[in-house]
Amino acid sequence: MRTLGFLLRKEFKQIFRNKSLLPMIFVAPIIQLLILPLAADYEVKDINISIVDHDHSTYSQQLISKVTASGYFQLADYGNSFKRALKLIESDKSDLILEIPQGFEKNLIRENKEKLFVAVNAINGVKAGLGGAYLAQIISTYNNDIRMRWLQQPKFNPMPQIEVTSSNWFNPHLNYRFFMVPGILAVLVTMVGAYMCGLNIVKEKEVGTIEQINVTPIKKYQFILAKLVPFWIIGIFIFSVGLFLVARWVYGIVPVGSLLLLYSYMSLYMVAVLGLGLLISTFSDTQQQAMSITFFFIIIFMLMSGLFTSIDSMPHWAYIIAKCNPVTYFIEVVRMIVLKGSSFSDIKYHFLVMVGFAIFLNGFAIMNYRKTS
């Protein structure tokens, strides 16, 4: 233990002596946690719409007022030329076209029906889908309002009615940041653990000190623990700062579940992530190689972890890859404990999976390190 203590002291001095490394470890994750949840929002607003009104009637004006007052659309153009509206879409100044035909009000009153034409710029699939759905919902609501205005309501309604009320659990105000902040925090901790740990060990190879360490009486497990423990502590520190300072005081997210359970799982997860960094360092001879390999894995971990899209909606082959991703389980556990207040019985499967990841990654890294040292 005395030898390990000296090695840990040496590692902490080496980390805090590197002035360029400190901002990457402590400052960059906090800034990213402040900025990314504000940008990662699937609620699409300010959709530019061009309205071609051939009718200029009272009913058409009411429909236009409903569209512009919804808060989702910005009126980019209003006129009676479809060609001009189409040019705005081609120049990316408009996203949708709503064309109201001539005789819109007359046909609604006399024929009890009328057709509207909607053209959507589908280059951005997400924006097109949501914009079209928003507009269809507004038109449907407007249609129901007209029907209710025309229908003669009987004095007594003999028909039974079912009233549906909704209740939003765990995120009553549907604040998307409550969903994103725990996931982004989990990814940032992953980057610090895998990225910095791998670079630190590879740096020993580049400067040649690892050969000097190998000829000393220092045992292999002591050297590996001395490399992993500092970043294990730093990862927990960054997670705590993000959870209690940024998430709580900036976004108003207060953990509902047990902090002891959350930190227990987080500690186990850091062991697995540091094992990944150690494994990457055994395959790399330079810091540039380690950065490239780590970047490759981090991108896959981020995009296939359920951070932005649900893994249940992925193709079967992508779903299997996501289930082999340790970040998937950590993001899910953080969201379950912080937002839902889940107990150990709810995440015991996640514990077993993470134990498997920790044993596999660290065991493979130690075996591979023995071969190359």
C-alpha cells in the first residue's frame, strides 16, 4: 500500500502539473453541460410558413390567425402566388406552404367540405414531419371548431361521453432538458474517464518512462491502479459538480432517488470506462493513435446509447450494438434514479451487466498489457 500511495501521489502531481490538461478535465465538461442541453431539443419551433390565400374570406383569415398564433409557425410570406411561395422553399426561406383555394368559405358553408393543399420541404425529415403534424393538428382543430359552431346541440344529450384526462409522470411540464441533462452528464463522464485515462498511459510510452517503471520492483497491479484511481476520483468529482451545481441550480433538476444507489452504480461504471481507456492504451503507441481510437468509440457510444433517440426504435442490428454499449445502461440508470426515483430492484439487472463490462474490459486490458510490456 505504501508503494501504491507513492505512485498515486506521483500521478496526481503529474495531472495537476499539466496546465493544458486541467481545463480539458474540469472546465470543458461544465461548459458543455451548460450549452448542450439548450441546443439538444427536439421541440421544433419557428417553422417558416408561406400562405397562398386565393379566397381572402373571413374563414380563411381565421385559419391563418390560428396558424400564426400557435407559436410554432412564423409567417414567411402571404400572397396569392404559389410559384413565389415555391421559390421561397427552394431558397430555404420557407419550410411549408399552405394553399387555400378560391371559394374556401363558400364551399364549407354550401358543400360542407373543402380541400387544402400543404407542401412540405422534406430535406430536414424531422422538421418536415413535425411541421406537417403541427399544421395538420391546427387544421383539424379549426375544422372541429366550425363543426361545433354549426351543430345544433340538443337540450339533453342522451349519448354517453367518455372524458379523457392526461397526467404526465416524472416530468410533469414536459421539459426536454430534464431528459437530456442526465444523459449528457453521463456521456461527459465517459469522455473524461476513457479519453484522459488512455492518453495518460500512452504518454508514459512516448516519453519512455514506462520502460523505467517496468524494470522497477513495482508490481503490475500497482502501476495499473495508480493510473486508474486518480481518474476514477476525478470522474466522480465531475459527476458531482454537474449533478449538484449545473443540473440543480441551472436547470432545476433535483434527484428523486437514492444518491447512495446512484453513486454506487456510477463508481462501478467508472471502473468499466477506465478499463476501456486502459485497453485503448495497450493498442496505442502514441497519443494521436489513442485519441483517434477513443474518438471512434465515443462517437458510437453517443449515437447508439439512447441519448438522442430511443434504442427501441433502432433496427435490430443497431439494437444489438446498443445493448453491447455500457453508456446505454449508465444513461438509463441515471435517468431512472434522478427522474423516476427507481430502487435497487429496478436496476439490479443493470448492475449485473456493468459488473460484466468491468470484468471483461479490465481483464482484457490487463492480459493485453502483459503481452506488450
